[in-house]
Amino acid sequence: MGAFISCVAASCAGQLPQPGFTEVAYTTAADPVKAEPAKAEPMGAEKVVTYNKDIAPIIYQNCSSCHRAGEVAPFTLLSYADAKKRAKQIALVTENRVMPPWKADEGAEKFADAHLLSMDEIARIRQWAATGAPEGNKADLPPAPKFAQGWQNGEPDAVFQPTEAYNLAAEGDDVYRCYVIPTDYTQDRYVSAMEVRPGNRAVVHHVIAYLDTSGKAREKDAADPGPGYTSFGGIGVTPAGSLGGWAPGLVPRLAAAGEGILLPKGSDIVLQVHYHKSGKPETDLTKIGVYFTKGAVDKRIRSMMVLNPLLRIPAGDANYTTSAQRTVRDDITVLSVTPHMHLLGKDMEVSAKLPDGDEKKLVHINDWDFNWQMIYGLKKPMKLPAGSQVNLTARYDNSTDNVLNPTNPPRTVTWGEQTTDEMCIAFLFYTVDSEHLTKGETAVKENGGIGGGALAGVSPALRQMAVRLFDKDGDGKLNEEERQAALDWWRKNGTPAAPNN
Amino acid sequence: MSSFYKRFFVLTALILNVGGFAHSAPLPFKTTVTDIAGKTLRLPQPAHKATVLVFLAHDCPISNAYAPEITRIATDYAKHGVSVVLAYAESDFDAAGARKHARAYGYKMPAVLDDKYKLSHTVGATVTPEAVVYSPTGTLLYRGRIDNRFANYGKKRAQPSQRDLRAALDAIVAGRPVPTPTTTAVGCFIPEKAN
């Protein structure tokens, strides 16, 4: 999600179409019908937990989509032999909630692609492993899950890939490689879905497809030897948008009819691939398939950010808390929410306070993991009337007890793109209820794409303070230069008596 | 039994349990195996100052990620008379698969297939990757992690802050006692029974 971020850090307001500049393909209109997980029976002491009856349904539902041949997981979980061999491992990682990788505290009742085990399911796995992982009665085994091979939505309308494969070393830091792929379309187009096909699933961890219309990504590519260029947080240039992304477990879905993501004419797709190194030299050639909208597009899928770029996490602070707010200007429909922090992040809660005082929870991540940058797609899109306030609260651990802390001894950490910097953002993907492109009615109010620039996500009080201190030309608002000065000052000096920090 | 005697027994057990290993390796460890190249291999290697058994699994991403460091340790300590032997602790695997994996990951040292987990269970290895170090006479000198890069599953330090296997080998090579003879390895469990 870094490019949205680079935009924030670079204070790129005014360079982008309004409102909103970033879109995502993961909408939630059509969730494939999934088998309901087996209802838990009360566990009596005498009950024997078997693979066929109790464990296979849990594994089929929550593990097999990634743990199968050709997918991202390192081994398969499709048979009794697969599961028995790893019974103890499975019991431990489910108990710790390391697997399945689902970090929100709510599951399938709310989100698409949710893989959240119930306490009862975890207990059943634990009991099964502890009692010798029995197979049970063959007749109890449910039918094996069926997975579509290849493209999940059929043959795409267009496939894009880098011109050559990338060679990755056996070990070392993770690599964020950006491949610049021209589209050469002479007209704007709308995208319904994008699907990523990782070339080498042993090393591809997650992928984001950004859009660049400035030509600057091409320059970076030309300046860096080998295919693409390396850039950690964002793509190092201000993006014109995004087609979405992929992380293990996320299923690409077509947007609802009449909705799409703008692919501006002449855009370059900048495919940022996050690689883990595997222990041996590897080669990757990842490609994406694009599905254009069918029929007229009535609404653009847009994004807003709720963020606090003024965070300042003291060295050694194991529980730094910060927050951000943003008021919605139109009646909107939220499709998904994507929290983003780096390695010090502990938890994040995003909720909305409606004008009538009603509180709606969007997502709560209580065990943030940088490795699982999930897009939490709402099964039932959430309506937020104009005037609703979206609130974000996040906590960080910048002590030595945080084993992921990349800086030892810890130092004060502020906003930035490097692994050693931090971020505090929730991206919301939404449509504007009043927008009807088919009737020529375009949403014009600013709902927080990037219109307010780097300070857009901060509280009104803090923004007023910024204007008071940094409005050099006296026009009552901050231009890009002034905003950058404010941001730099705050990052360096911290926020004085900040109501938002 | 009176509490005095209970205490006496516990105390005796502690004294006899030198280094904490007596319960799992009461006798000197000594075996002869055929490696994946078909050669006969004596474990521990009698002509080496120490033999390091490194347990791994071809589909365990944590043990795979350690391949370059395992090779570096083998190279760095070979000149000090330390031998590194790989042990594939896998029931659904064969010597051909192990040879292919070893080639892909650049392993040059001898490797054995522990498909019944006999070796793992004998020496007390419970996860991959885990290192078990023996003297030439079969005395257990170290058992545990290679380093602390992985604090837990998915929790990987940017750099390890403790390189326990290297510290153990440094001590052995220098003729000093191993500072921490047991550590807990993080990785993929070796099953307690063969399938």
C-alpha cells in the first residue's frame, strides 16, 4: 500500500484527479457460496475427535485454498496423511493464531475471504493432535474442496507481465521490486477486477499494482539495472491510482455491475512485488490479468485515507497510542478497509461515528502483522451518511521487547517509507451514493482522497494549528510547500499539545 | 518414602544428569548409517573434533531459509575439525528427493535420510532446523537452534542477536565448556511417530 503513502509523504495534493485517487479491485459484491463450517457439537470428555469427521471440514474450509499444489503455502493440506504428519504443528499454529493468517477479530460473518477459527475449532484440533490424530470413519469424510485452476474469473481481457524474469538471491533482506509495464491504451478504461498470478510462489509474498501516468516510474526503471527497480514502501513516485493487490488467501472478485476502477489512458502499470528469500537462488515472473467492466459504468470505486502522518513514537515506548479522524462529506458506501502500519504496529481499530451518534465498527486488528497486509472486504458494504466521522486508533511497540523492531537500540520513529520508519493509515474503498456517471453526475466533493494533502487525515484542531503556524502567504490555507514544511517540522519536533497525537 | 529420601533421590538424579542430557542420551551416541549418496557414514565422525547433525525437511520454509547459513557454518568450522552432516527428517521422502533438494540449496556436506525419525528421536531433535552436536566419543555437547533469527513463526528478526550454534562450536574448538548447551529451536515439528 506504500504508493498511497508515498503520495502522502510527498504531499502530492493537487496533482491528482479529485475526489479520490486510489482504487482497489477487491470489492465484495459477490462472495462465492462457501460451505458453512460444520457446527460444533458440545465436546464431551468421551467424544473422539477424528480427521474425517471433525478436522477435514476445518482444513478444507480454512487451509486448503493456499495449502495445495501450485499455491503459495509450502506444503499441501488436502489428505489425512498431510494433516497427520503435521498434527502437532497445526495444533500449535492454530492455537497461536499464526494460521490461518487472519488478523481481524471478526470473520466470515462480516468479511470476504475470512479465515477465522472459532475457539471450538481450535479446541477440536488440539484434542485431535493430543489423542494421536486418529483418522476415523471414511464415511464421515466430506467431499474434497474444488478449486478453479489458473485464472479464477476465467480468461482475462488483458494480461500484463514484465519483459523479463527477476533473479533473487538465496538470502538477505526482503526485496520490493517494481516492474513498469506500459498499457498503451488511448482511452480511459474501467477495470472490474485484477488478478495476480505469482510466478514463483516460494518467494512472492504480496503484490500491488499501481498506476503511473507521469513517466517517472519508467525513469526509475531505466536507472536501475535488471528488470524493474527496487523501492520499499511505495513505488518512489506519486501514483495515479492502483488496481488493487494480492496477498495469500485473497480471492479476486469482479466489482458489482456498473462499478469500476479508472485506468487512465496511457497509464503504466507499476507492479510492486514483495519477495521473501527462500534459501536458494530463485527466479520470478509474476503476471496480472485485468478484467474490464462490461456495460456502462455508473460509479467509480474510490479510496480515502484516514491517517496520522504526525506520529512520533518515543524510543523504548512499548505502548504508544495514536489516532486519526476524518469526516465524510457525501453519503458513501464503504466496500473495504485496509489498515497499514510497519513493524512496530501492535493493533488498530477503525470505526465510524454516524451523525445520529450511532457507532459502527469497521475493523479491529488486535495482533497486527506486517506480513499479512490484508484488504478486509465487507460482505455487506457499509453505508456512511455525510457527516460521519471515521476514527482510527493505533498502538505501537518501539521497545526492545518487540523482536521485529528493526532498530536496536530503539530510536524515536516518525513517518516514512523505510522499514525503520512507521505509518498509520486506514484505506477505505468506497463509492459515492449520489454519483451516476451514466447520467453525467460525477461526485465532486472531496471525501479525503488526497485533497487535503499530507495533513488531510488529521483532526480539524491540528489542521488549524498547522495553518496558523505555516501559512506563509496568508491565504488562510496551506499550499503544498507550506504543508510539507509543517509535516517536516512536526516529524522533527513532535506535535505540541496535539489533540490528535 | 520419606521426604528426606525423596529429596535425596532428586538430588542424586540431578548430579548424575550431567549437563541435563542424561535422561535423553544416557549412553554415548554411536551409529553407522548410509548417506543419500550411498556411502557408509559413522556418526559421530570419529576423526573430527565435533560432529554437527542438522535436521531439516525439504518443505519446511524455516529450515530452507537457513541453507546459506548452514553452508557457511560448515565451511567456517571445517578448518577447525568440525563436520556437518544433514539429516532429512521426513517420512514421505527418499534419497533421490534429498539429493535433488541438496543440489538446489547448494549443500555440499554429507546428508542422511531419517525417514523413520529414528535418528531424530535418538538424539532428541524435535524440529527442523535443529542442530545436535556430538564429541567424537558420542557425548552430547549442544542441541538446539542455529541462531535466534526466528523468534516465533512469522516473527523474524532483521538480524539474529544470538548465534548459539556458532557460540557452541567456538567453545568446543577452543576446548571450553559450551556456554548454553540447550536452546529451543523454532521450526517445523518432527513427528513423534512415523506415519
